[in-house]
Amino acid sequence: MSDVAVKVDHVTKSFRMYHERNQSLKSAIMRGRTSVHEDFLALRNVTFDVPVGSTFGLIGSNGSGKSTLLKCLANIYYPNEGSISHFGRIAAMLEVGSGFHAELSGRENIFLNGSILGMSKKDVTRKFDEIVDFSGVEQFIDQPVKNYSSGMYVRLGFAIAINVDPDILVVDEVLAVGDQDFQDKCFQKFVDFKEQGKTVILVSHSMQTVQTMCDHVAWLNHGELNAVGAAEPTIKAYIDSLHTGE
Amino acid sequence: MKYLQEVWGSRELLFNLTSREVRGKYKRTVFGQLWSLANPLALMLVYTLVFGLLFRIKPLPGDPSGLDVFALWLLCGLLPWTFFASVASAGAGSLVENSNLIQKVSFSRVVLPLSTVGSSAYNWGFEMIVLIIAISIAGGFVLPWIPLVMVAMVLLAVFAAGVGLILAISNVYFRDTQYLLSIVLQFWMYLTPIIYPISLVESASKKTGGLAGTQVTVLDIYTLNPMEHFVTLFRELIYDNRFPSGVEWLVCVCWALAALGVGLIIFRRNERNLAEAL
């Protein structure tokens, strides 16, 4: 447990809140400025380490900065201050089926989506059967995805994302897809992941999910880190704070 | 240099995104890829009727090819132009249209505008093949010039890519860009010798002489337009079947490299901020 998979070091992230946002050339020229804004701190000096092989949960109320932190971890946002370093290949699953083209077949979309997620053609070809098998849409693999049911669509998306095979997986609340059977399959996949010594970082509002899956938890509150540590006491503290109404 | 390596590393993604555009575009149409020829043919018909037959614009016959067909002469300039215009306008929209992808997945963003170059180039290549066949049937001896035509096509694609990168970023911050662009492209097209020969500008320029008492003529300003040089390149190679002067080549190479260089620098500066700005 001494090895660190992800090091979040004094991360601060602010967004500009625009009082008036002028995205037109006219207003920019006429007033000599593009906007009036003030900074909003979404994350304030957050520091923690994610140990290798752990399943790490991020909890907190709405607007506490969980998703911002997740996007920073996924290299979509870049922190204003501090740094995030990760040791090993990182993959993020913030949305399933990103970049699917509705008119293309499931097969074509697997290759397209796989390459967006950073897999080479060889990787996708090698894993193709596994992906199709996991998604359970073999029968429709050569149909355009616009004809898929919404369940099939997200299952295919999830199956591709889970097969990227990273060392560190960052997951937003995408577990809530598909039927019970599929959810069990996903759950099993995460357990396998853990057994292979890989790290999972997970954001969820469902304390039950976090409780069953995570061994470490970080609790964010209004952009600040309230507590970090073993899952059970941290979750308990969080729930208690909700009941007492802070 | 490191940035170029990163771009090179995403070539597979670039290829996949390009083929997404190409394959997705004409799905479920009866004529499929043939539709990409419809637009230039329609333009050719209109311009040939209006400018060739009504206004009687008469370009000099191809030298030494001896070709004297207005429609073919027109296409030699029109096809490169429509390619450039489609890259510019598709490139401008490329980031905004894929904002969802940018906000959810981390990948080399530069592939988005570059993939519009790829898919437009695919259609353009198709059009150029048809043009070269048509010119060969009409009696032009264009076949030995094909390698040089391809070099010129690559140069124009590089130039268009640079312009597309700049416009893509500018459209993220100023959504006016895409609307302004369609107007600018119209002016730009008529400022380029596509539907009239440059000799018309030359004679008009000679009549006017130096502007405001200086040595600078209208023609000097006119030839600042990079597309003028690209069109000249294509026309001399395909229609006239002769080797364009070294100066023409050099000007085109410089414009292409400058546009791509500036485009990549601007893109790189703003790339990290895209997910927030969109």
C-alpha cells in the first residue's frame, strides 16, 4: 500500500463566472474587452494520494467539486495551481459512447470509439470479441447504432471503455447503466480489475456502491478536502454530517 | 517538435475520424459518393453559362496544351478553391461541433480540425481524378504532370490545414467567425482569378498605373492573395501542361508552411483551455 498510483498535490482549480459573456466580435471591439467575470474556486488546495491497487471513492454533495476533480484527473481540465501526477496509464470513463456516429454500425463504432479512447487498431482487433461479448449485442453488431435501444447503446459504450485496459481507471457514475444482469457484470469487471492490482477512482452518490466497492474514500465539501482515509469511517462521518445538517 | 510527435502519434485516430466523416456523410443516399461531384458540376454549369457564354470571358488557350474549353479551364481553378473553402468552413466548426467529445474524453484535439482536411481532401481527390480524365479526353497531355499536381495538392492541403486550425480556435471564442467566414469566402473567391483570367487584372492594373503616386500597382496588391498563386499553379500544371515558375512554387511553399506554423502555435496555446471555453 506504500506505492502511489495518483498523486494529487495542492490542486486548485478556478472557473470564471461571467456576468456578461460576450462571444461576439462586435462587443469585443466596441468595449475593448470580451467579458466581465469573477473567479469561482471549484477546488481549493486539495492534496491526497491514491495508493496502487486501491479502489478509491470520491464522495460529497452536489457542487462539492467531485466532477471537476475527476476531469482534472482525466486531463480534460488543467489545474491552475498544484499538480496531478499519475504513475501508469490512465483512462477515464466520464461518459459512455462518446463520439459514436449514429449512422455507422456497431462494428465501425467500436473501432472509432476505441481509437478516441486511445487504443490502437491492433488493440481493438485483439479485444473485439471480448467487447462484443461483454456488451451482449452480437446479433446487432452490423446494424447502425441509431437503431440500438438506449440500453444496448450504453452497454456497447461501456464494453469498449472497460477494455481500454489502463493501470488507473477513472469512473464517473456510469455504473447505473443497463439492467441488473449487466450491472452485475460491470461490478465483476471492477473486482477483476482490483485483483489484477489496478487502481480504480470512482465518483458516486450512492453510498451503498461506494461502501461495497471502495477501500479508500476522499470526502470533498465546497471544493475543499474534508477527510481522506479508509472507507468506512469517512463515509460514516459524511453521512453523519448530512444528518446533523452541518 | 514534441508537439508534432504527439500529433503523429494520433494518426490512427485522425484516420478513423476522417473515415467517420467520409463514410457517415452519404449513408442512406442512393447516389452515395457521386453527390460530392454534384456541387462542383453545378457550379461549373452556372459559371460557364453566365461567364463563358453571356459575358464571353475568353481565357487564352492552354499553352502548350492548346486546350480551349472554358468549363475545363474554370474547373482547374474552381476545384482547388472549393476544397479550400470547405476546409476553412468545416474546420471553423470542427471544435464547436465536437464540444461534447472535448468535454468528456482526453485526446489530441488537433485531430478534429485536421480530420476535416482529410475528409475534404478525399472528395477533392475524387473530383481531380474526374477532371484529369476529362482533360485527357479533351486532348490535354496531363498524365506526366500528375506527380507535380499531387505535390501542389499537398501544398494546398497544408495551407488549408493551417487556416482551418486558426479558424477553429477563433470560432471557439468568437462564434461570429463562422458567419463572417462565409461572407469573407465569397469576396475571397472573386478576388482570386477563378472565373476570370488574371490577364484582365493585369490590363486594368496597367491602365491605372501606380497607386497614389507610388510604384505599387493594383496587381501587386492582388497577388498578395495566396490563393492566386495556388490557382496559377494548378492551372499551369493541369490546363496548360507546363512547369510553373520556381517563384510560384516558392511562394506557395512559404504560404503553406507559414499558415501551418502559425496555426499549430495558436492551436497549441489554446488547446488546454478548450474544455472550459466551449
